[in-house]
Amino acid sequence: MKESDSKLRKLFMNAPVGIFRASSRGDLLDVNPEMARIAGFERFDQVPSTIRDISSHLFVDSGTVNDFLRQLRTIGYVENFECEALRRGEEHVWLSMSARISRHLSAQDFEIEGFAVEITPRKQFEGLLEEYRLAVEGSEELMAVIDRDYAYRMVNAAYLARHGKDREAVIGKTVGELVGMHYFQFIIKPYMDRCFSGENVVYERKEFYPGIGTRLLEVHYHPLFSDSRVEKIIAILRDITDYRKAENELRQSQHQLRQLAKYLQDVREQERTEIARTVHDELGQALTGLKIDLGLHEKQLARHLPDHAPLFETTRSMTGLVDYLIQFTRELVSELRPSILDDLGLTAAIEWYIEKYRARTGLQVYYNSGMGLENLGGEIATAMYRIVVEALTNVTRHARATTVLVDLYVADQSLVLKVNDNGIGITRDRIHRTRSFGIVGMRERVLAFGGTLEFDGRPGKGTTVRARIPLGEKSR
């Protein structure tokens, strides 16, 4: 008996599950080391020989103890009783307990022997699984798990609702049985086979559903591996019919806005040209005629009133004012529409503008142009000229630069303009600011021809503006 008792005691002390003895009044009579660990004691010898009122020490809800004891009194044992417990009154853990009545002390009192296993990781995993289940079931996307026999192992509520089927009518059935064998063999199966080979697959397909018609689906297949072999695939189907419709409408709207912006720019250039021509022809000719008349008037004064100095002074002042107005008119006409752009092309127009810009600002501006661009004109030339003007205007206003390099060349069948300064550098916020109308105008000009506009700005390193416009046969 001593040998047997020793063996039992070793088993009790070394058991990987918690073993305890307790009374029906809630007194903890004996525990093994594993039960001491579950209860939150670092060492076995820290466990008091008797813990009174176990419900206040171990169980979160005192009602749990009552349910536990009620089952014991009713049938004499409890199996796999799950409850939430407190480890030393702080940490929440989950236990699975099995126990039986070992001895009756009276009609109401008895002793209990039992086992306890901590199942906190399992409960956490079950909770996580439940969260995933709720997320999958509540998702508007169609989800399914399909095995290597192309049979459904799991489908969510949205998948069933879209096909108008009950879960029992889908689980275990093949994809071909649900959507039709011909459609499955030639449309769906090739993509699934790619996924079963280990590839993540994304594609679009159309499907007809009773009651709602043909819908466009974006399909994602993700492989589920088991021992380095794909055993199942996760299929996620997203209805993108309305999204594609809205996307097409937005793209069409953007195209119309681009066309409208280009039309307005063309109208503006035409108006500039008309105003420049009118100012040159009408005002310029009138001022020239006025200067001629003043010259004749001055000769008549010299003949008839040679000694009338005040009149001579007034006439010369009027002549000087007319000269100023003629020069101002020429500059105004050049600003509205430089005739050199129409007569000599883009390269000469940019060179002419840079010369004026140097004289006005004092900045060092260097200009390089590629071969074969001397006679480039038309709408693209106008757009590039206006971009140069706006870019150099921004340098004057914001860059605090001393040197600017302007390059114009052809690369990859595109006309490329690059304006680089050594200023403070443009910030990303300024690039995307909606009220930066100069930048917006530059961008709209290149987008109207299917081009791109890029900004590269670094603090203290300057800014580079790069405009690229594809050249068609006529432009080349």
C-alpha cells in the first residue's frame, strides 16, 4: 500500500493537468503543482493548505460554482465543464473541469475530486474563428472554399443569395454543377488550375444570375497549402458592374472636361490672336499716324513760329508719349500672341522670350534645343510655349533662384520640355494645391494632348518641371 501510495503521489505531483480536492462549501483541500500554476501561484508551496471560499478566488461568476455543484448533486459527476476563471484575481483564463463526488459528509456536504485543464488558447482561437465567421458571413463579397475535386467545401451567405440556393444544395457539389459544365470547363477551370499550381489569380468574368441579369465579377483565387501542396482554393468574387459603370462614366466625364478645357484654351488663344491683331492694326496704325502728324506739326511750327519754345517742348513731349505708347503696344501684342511663334516656330519663340526674361529679371537662363525643332508650330508648340512662360513666371515668384536651365528636345517620339532651377524647391503640398492655377493650367495643357507633367522638388536643391507630349505624324 505504501508503494502504491507513492506511485499515486508521484502521478499526482507530475500530472500535466490540474488535480484538486475541494469541499461542497467551497474549500480547496488539495492541489497538485499544475493546479497551483493554473491558480496563479509561482511555486507549489505558496498554495495555502486550505483556501476558503474558492468561488471568490478562482471563478469570475459565482453563478458558475452554483451550476457546477448543481450538476454534481444531480448526477454525481461533471464532464468538460467550461468556465471563465481568475488567475490570482487579475488575469482572466478559461478552464475545462471534470469532477465527481468522492465522499459524502452529510446530506448536503460532500468532497469533490476533479481535473482542470487551461483552455485559454483554444477559447481565444474559437473567438477568433467566430470573428472570421461573422466577417465572412456578413461580407457582401461572394466567398467560397473549393477542393481539388472542384467541389464546394464552404460558401458564405452572399454566395448562396446570389445563386438563390440553400447551403445544403451547394456544399459537396462541384462548380460545374452550379454554373454549368461548359462554362466551368472553358471559362473557370483554367484559372482554378493555375491557382492549384500555387499561383494567386485575379481576373474578370461575366455571369448571369436569375432576377438580376448579367453582372461583371472581379475574381480572386488564393491557394491553401497543406504540406507544400495546394489542397483547396479560396474564391472571392466581387461584383464590380456598378463600379465599372461609374468608372466609365467618370472617365467619359473627365474626357469631356479635358476636351472642354482644350476648347477653352484654343478659344483663348484665338481671342489673344484677334486682340493682338486688332491692337496692332488699329491702335498701332493710329499711333503711327499720330506720330506722323506730330512730326508735320513740329515742322510747321519750325517754319511759322521758330521762336515759340513752349510749343516746341509740348510737341516733343507728345511725340515722346506716342513713342512710349507705340512701344507698349508692341509689347502688349507680343504678350498676347508673339508673332514669332507663328512665323519662326517654337524654338525661336522660346529663345525670344528668354531674352526678354533675362533683361527683366536679371536671372541667368540657359536654353538648349534639340535638332529638327526649328519649324515646329501649331497647337503643341503653343502649349509648350505657354508652359515655358508659366514655369519661368513661377521661378520668379516662388523659387528664389539665380540660374535656370531650359531644355527642349525629342525623346521616344515625344516632345520633352525640361525647366530646372537652383531655387528653394517646390513642396508636394504646393504641387497638389487646388488653388495653384498656374500648375493646374500647365497640367491641363499637356493632358489635352495625352501628355504628362512631372515635378521634382527638393528643399534647397531646386525644382525640375518636365512636360512630355506625344508627337503624331502631323506634328513630326
